[in-house]
Amino acid sequence: MDLRVCNARNLVIVACRNDLNIQASQRQAQLQANGT
């Protein structure tokens, strides 16, 4: 496989994970704000 293709795919995976982490932390912040 072409290394450039591999790297591009890894970047997409990392971006997806970052997006999920951001959503999760935002959800936690909202829950904490509602709890207080």
C-alpha cells in the first residue's frame, strides 16, 4: 500500500477520535452544569 494513503487514513482516524473526544467532553460539561 502507498504510504501516503496510509498516512491520510491515519489522519482521518485521528480527526474522528478528536471529534468524538470533543463531543464527549462537551456533553460532560453540560451534565456538570445541569447538576449544580
